[in-house]
Amino acid sequence: MLLLPIRAVKQVVIEMMVFEGHEVEIIEVNGQIFFNSNHVGICLDFADSTIRDHMSKMSDKHTIKQLIRLS
């Protein structure tokens, strides 16, 4: 899991888009685009248990966790 300290995060934009009738969360951090894995799994018509199984196997290279103070 990639941890970004508050000082390293210069810009965060969180938006929702609709892809084939499903909402997908898009997170832009310092110009890099990330998609919500759960939402992508839903778009691919994966069962909830399949999505959880795949997400549990993600390594630090596959995920991002932001430490951001929202004001």
C-alpha cells in the first residue's frame, strides 16, 4: 500500500463517472489517475465475493492509501 504523507499530496481530485450504467470513482493524486477497485469489479460484473477475493490479494504496488486532512 502506498502511503502519501500530507505534505507529499499537492492535489487530490475525486470524481464519479458513469461507465456502462455503473458509477466509478476516479481519484487523481498529483496528476496520477486511480480507479476504485470495487467499482471496476462491479463494472466487470464480478460477484461481490470475487471482488473481495481479488482485492485481498492486492499487494502494496496495487493499492494507494492517502493520508489527507480534509478541512
